[in-house]
Amino acid sequence: MDEGLERFKISVIVPIYNAEACLRRCVDSIIGQSHRNLEIILVDDGSTDGSPQICGAYAGSDSRVRTVRMENGGAGRARNAGLDACSGDYIGFVDSDDWVLPEMYGNMLRIAVKGGADIVECSYGIVGADGARRRGFEARGMAMDGAGALREFVAGGEIMPAVWNKLYLRALFDGIRFPPMIIAEDAFTMKYLLGGSRRVISSAESLYVVCLKPGSLSRSAITAEKLRAYEAHFTELGAYAQERLRGPEDYASWIPLAAYANMMLRMCVAGAGRFGEMYGEFHGKLARCRKMAGARPAFIGAKLRFRIAAAYRCPSLLRLLGHMVTPARRAKALAARNVKLLAGGRR
């Protein structure tokens, strides 16, 4: 490890809720980092299992570990508590189910300092509940300014919405916190972090491991509440991209437009009847966006244009197709989609 980099302290924030089965593996992987100048903040989000005791034991045995105890409020609020308590020059996040490779923060810090980057992103792998390895995210390795990174994020390209496969300059979080959403709180915040960055670098090196624990997929089944969270995220993303990305593209219309089409399709696969009047409501909003839409951004490709057209012109056909999907195929489609969501993939 470059001795000159040891002067930089990295605060690693771990939101925790009933994670006793995997918490030690997670924390041990952080404690074992080659970069030793760490502040490890374990935020217990109102756990009812043995997680608080595990956190206390680590705090008692390693001076770099601090614990924060709070009432259950979700991952976003837990991360905010960690941000309020941290003192590092850089910040990282690790979910309590996951673990990191020994060189993760040392390598990303070296890239950040030598490359002048405010954010560094790495590739990640996925391990299923059965221990089988699955394909994760493979970054190409790019350097871009904040606007370029925001374009990649909007397009679902090089910059992923997950917060945990990145290292951030602490100053980026001045005035920025995670919203109290049940899902997509990381993606909701990411656009502001990218928009406030001078330089962002992605690394092809895979340094983070996502673990899909038993039960995760069923908890990620689509619900009306989660659809509302996605709607809020994509509506605000469209408005923010329109403001920050100068050019002829109509992000404010096309981003929500694509989101409504995707959400309607997901509702159909899950069984549109479960969502009552929300399906018709989303079709009405999609139609309004379509009528107002101006210049189309480049990321709206042929497949997405077809999906938008089907949702716009034939919403009843989408509903029919959803009913035609057998329960087994429906479950398989939802499981495949949920794996991507859990891994912080395209939303």
C-alpha cells in the first residue's frame, strides 16, 4: 500500500437490520482491508436479533469500529445516521449481507487520488443463496466528468445506481442525504452525487461481492408502494437530467415515459389485477408524457421504443399478455428481474 495514501481516512458505513447470520463475514472483510486508516461505522437499524451484540463486540475489540443505534427506519435513514457520525476524507458503504475484497478501498483510493476523481466505481460479483456464483456488473473502466457520468447513469450504462460499489469524496455529501424510501433510495441520491462531481472513474476490477440471502427474492416482489417509489425516482431523475445535461434531448419526458412503460409491463407480468386502478393511472400518465415528448435521447433504443409504443397504444394487450403468462413463467421472470434489482442493476 502506498504510504502516502495512508493519511486519508475512509469512513465505511454499514446499515444493519437483523443480519446476525452474515454480519461477521461482512465486518471481518472490512477490518481486513489493506488500507488501515479506516473508520467503520456499524449502524444498527433497530435489529431484534443478535446484531447489536455483535456490533458491540467489534467496537470493543477494534478502536476503528463505532456503533450507532437507532429505531428501525430503513437503509436510507441508517446511511444518513452514518453520514452524520463519520469523519473520514472519503466514504464507502457496504450492505451487511455482502463482503468486500481485501484490496477494495486501497485500490479505489489510489485511483481517486491519482486520477483526481470525486467518485470511483468498481465491478462486483454476485453469490446466490445457494453459494452459486452469478454474473454481476463488469465495468469497462472509464474516466468522465460529472455530466458524462450522469448520462451513463441515465442510460443504464457504465454507472450503476447502487451506492455500495463506490468510493466518494466526503464533501460530495454536504447538503445531500438519502430519502426515506423503501426502495431506490440509493438511485434517488446517486444522480445528485454524480451531478456534483468534477470527475468520476470506473474500474474494471471486481472488488465487491453481493450476497443474495434466502428470502431476498420474495421480499423484492413488486408492490404498489415500490411502484410509487420508482415513479418518484424516475420523475425527479428526468427533471434533474433536463436541468444538468444541456442539449436538445427531452429527458424530462422520455425518462418517466420509459419508466411508466417498464412498470406497466412488470405489473402485467405480476398480474395487473393486483394493482387496481394504478394500471390505468400509469397509462394515463404515460400518454401525457408521450404527447409532450420532444427530442428522443440516444439511450431510448428500438426495444424500449417498442415497449413504449405497446404500452401507449395497446394497454389492454399488455394486460392480456400478462394474464397469458403461466404462474411458473411469471415466477421465473420475476425472480430474474429481482436478482438484478437486488444487485443494484438497472431499475
